[in-house]
Amino acid sequence: MRKEQARRARKQRMIYVGSGVVVIALIVALVVWAVVRKGATTASASGTGLFTYSNLSRNHVTGPVNYPQTPPVGGDHSAVWLNCGIYDQPVPNVNAVHSLEHGAIWITYQPSLPADQVAILKNDVRNQPYGLLSPYPGIPTPVVATVWGVQLRLDNASDPRLQSFITKYADATQAPEPRGECTGGTGTPQG
């Protein structure tokens, strides 16, 4: 009988301890989730290569920033914006992000993109007062068009979605600081 009572007591203790461990694990998971969620951006994809991001910070910082997107779609950035125009070399993220905050459309392309495709992109950007074009090693698709909080990934420069994207965002009004400065900053564009 004592053995049976001892067995029941052990079983009851195991149930209490197991339940306590589960409750503590749930509390820890909820706290971690809340902390991560507070500091993270949220993204959603439309299934057409268009991604939108929210909760982007806008602080001026000194030094480099590790952005969760490639290329970045917003976030902390340099106090100095990048002059809009066409660049034949990669540009600093922290300055380009400041230009995005002002309403720039930043079109990036893989450095290996054929010259005829780069020529199409240059023509797309050339007459845009808030247009910014640069090569960008390591982007997920051959061409990526970015405005603050929105990114379009494309397989080539001839994709008609690029023209729609440029038309939609060319007025720079969706940015946190719409139609801010896009000249008088840093960088010397080719055109």
C-alpha cells in the first residue's frame, strides 16, 4: 500500500513539474516573440515579386547599419542623403536609404546584368528627378526596384511591372519625407 501511495505521489509531482515547465516555456516564448516583434519590420509579399515592409525606423546614425533586406527598403540611415542619378559603382546603403526617405526610387541591378539591360534601366531613371540607379552585388534577382517600404524584384529590365512601379512612385509622395532633397548630398552620379 505504501508503495502504491509513493507511486501516486511521484506521479502527481511529475504532473505538477511537467505542467510548470510547460507554463514557463509558454511565458518565455511569448516574451521572446513580443521583444522580437517590437524591433522587427514586417513584410508581406503579393506573389508578383512585390514586397511591402512596415515599422521601419528613421533615425540618423553614424557608421554602418545592418539592414535585413538586400537592398534595404528603409531604416536607420546617415544624416546625409545620396544625390539622385545614375551610378556605375555600388553606393553606400546608409546614404541611399536617406534618399529613399525623401522619395527616391532606387533601382539596383546585378553587376553581371547585360549592357543592353543596363541601358534600359538608365533610360528609365534618366528623366526621373527622384531616380537612383546603381549596381548592387548579391541582390536576390537581376533587377530590384525599391522605394521606402516597398520593393519589386524582377528577372529583367524589360519587365512591364518596372514601368508601372516607376509611374506609381515617381511623385515621391509615399515617402516619410515626401519630395525631400535629392541633390546637394553626397555622391557624384554620371547622369
